[in-house]
Amino acid sequence: MNDTTVSGPSFLALQVRDLEASADFYESRLGLVRAPQAPPGAVVFTTSPIPFAVRNPAPGTDLDSGQPGLGVALWLVCTDAEALHETLVAADVPILTSPFDGPFGKTFVLQDPDGYAVTVHSS
């Protein structure tokens, strides 16, 4: 038996069409803060406990070949999901699922500029 184990995610990134537009969305609409350093072609945010980033697509990645992120669920925690939902609705951000009471508190699903479905829940 192998003595190495995987303990869980350590970094999450979405490949996006327009790096600055996506970074601005996550910064201005969701309140994420850019990290002081990031690799070329990426914007990393100071999320905790796992860093989150948006990045230019890897070579050979066609973001127009189907639904972005199909099969992957990205959840972000928020201090007040219902208030964020109201702010996003007022800013015409597409909402895929209206707020509901879930196992992790108030929960809703938004659509980011690249079409990724992002679930937000209260802490």
C-alpha cells in the first residue's frame, strides 16, 4: 500500500475568456480581494481556507465547446447570502436558483460572466 495520501483541495481556479472582466466580477460583485502575487495569466484571490483564482485558458482548452464547469460544483461562503443575492439582482447578475434554506444556511446559485454556476451560501 502506498504511504502517500491526498488530504483535499489546495487551490481552485476557473479558466475564463476575459481575465480582467472575470477578475473584476469576482472583486466588485462578490467582494473577493486580489492577492498581492499571482502567476502570469491569472488573478488569485485571498480566499480562505483554499485560494481561488481566475486564469487564462490552458492551451487546447475551448471554453465555447459546451457548458462551462459541467459536472463541477463550486460553492463560496458568504456572511449574508440573502443580502448578496439582493445586490446581485439589482446589478442584473443572472441568478440560476433563488435563495433557499439549505444544509449550509441560506443558499443561491448565480451565473458568472463565463457561464459558470456558482453556489453561494451563508456561513
